[in-house]
Amino acid sequence: MKKKTNKFSPFVQKMRFKYRVSIMNENTLEESWHVRLSRFSVFMFGSTFIFLTFIILTILIFNTPIAHYLPGYGDAGNRSKIILESMRADSLVQQIELQAGYVGILKEIINGNIKPDSIESLDSVDLKEKARVFIEKTKAEKKFVTKFEEEEKYNLGSIDSKPNENMFVFFQPTRGVISSSFDLAEEQFGIYVITSPNESVVSVLSGTIVYAAFTFDFGWVIQVQHKNNYLSIYKNNTRLLKKVGDTIKAGESIAITGNASGKKAGAQFYFELWEQGKAINPEDVIIF
């Protein structure tokens, strides 16, 4: 009977076969240093070296400022921080300019360079006469108006016999900058907005309050039911101004936002807009 031979035996023998690596003195041909290595040991040493190098680089990247120099690396909350800090910087610059102008005017007044304004009496009769002259139409204006009225008197083409009842003018829910947009793929059915502290939240359309309560995930939440099956949802509020059942008009204040300086997007004002049970992108119908 023939003995079964293992196909991997030659490969295993080659991997375990040891080689002698020597360093010799060129002048005396004396061996200064040597080491015995096999292919398997070289593979293990190389793998260990690569693994240790990877661990050391990972520690350096996460615990040192080197991470900030890598392309594409950064915290997702950096964008929100940058927008918030730029808004603060702009407000500080405006305040400094106003104060500088105020101080400059005070210096001019103290130095006597600015004289007090003179006050003249106003004749109400004279003002009425001037207003009447300004309001009165000239002959050319009267002629144009008469001609236009005669031409448009029987023109019914510009009259919409069937007005579109589905046209709505949406109000912006609050003032601020969008930090995270609508994304169905990520199951984000609304937008996050960076606002100033204690900013007013208004209803985008006229409607009725159908939900107003506190939640652990989104703080104070309020929902408004509108015509044509529109539903607007306002989350991450610090205070509600309306209760369930209240009828509100478009642009009417319904809540107050909180401090949006939190690192997480969840601490910012969150707004959703639904149409007939389907989430729609608020940026498609509202100008922010």
C-alpha cells in the first residue's frame, strides 16, 4: 500500500528550515555577529513589527495634535462650533464699531468740533400744502392712468377664475443657521438650526396645536396641524407658549429655543415638516 503524503510537508519544511545570517570582519574574516532565522520566524518578526507600528501610530493620532493635520479627519461638531463662533465674532465686531463711533462723537463734542443742531419751527399748514403738491398727479400721469384703466376695463385674461388653494407661504420657524440638513438615507427627517439663546419659534402656517409635551430625547416638543395635511414639528425648546387645542396664525410665536452652544446636534433647535404622512425637506419650501 502506498503511504499518503502530505502536500504541505515540503512547504512546512521550507518555512521551518533555518538560515544563518553572519556579519564578518572583512580584514580578518572573523565572524563578528550571527543569527539563525527561518522563513517562519522572519514572517512572525515582520508581522509583529507592522502590528506594533500600527498601534503606536494609532495612539499618536488619537492622543496628539497630529490628527488635525490628517486630511478628512475631524469632529462632526466642528462645523457647528465654527458657525457659532463666527456669529459671536461678528456681533462683537459690530459692538466694538458702535462703541468706537460713540466714543469718537463724545470726543468731538468735548473738543467743541461738533456744534449743536439748530431747531427750526415747522409750519403745519406749509407742510400740508407741500404734501398736496407732491401727491397731485401731473397731466402726463393723469393721461397714462386714464388710458390704462380704459384698456384694462374689459380685459379678463389676467383674472384667475380658479385660484390655486394649495399655494402656501411658509414662515421661517426661527432665525439661525442650518447645521445639519434633511437626509432620508440617514433617517434624519428634519433639519438642525443653530440659533441665539432664547430665540422665538413661530408657526410656519396657520393651524391647531395637536401635541405639546416634554420628552427626554428632545426636550419640549410642540406639533402643529395645518391645512392640506401639513404637520410641522418643533423640538429642543426650553419653553412652550401654547397648549394643545390652541388655534394659531402663521408667524405666531409658539415656543422659545434654548442655548444652542452644545457640542451635540441634539442640543440645537430641530424642525420637521410632513405632508400627508411623508417627511419633506423644509429647505424646499422655506427660505432660510
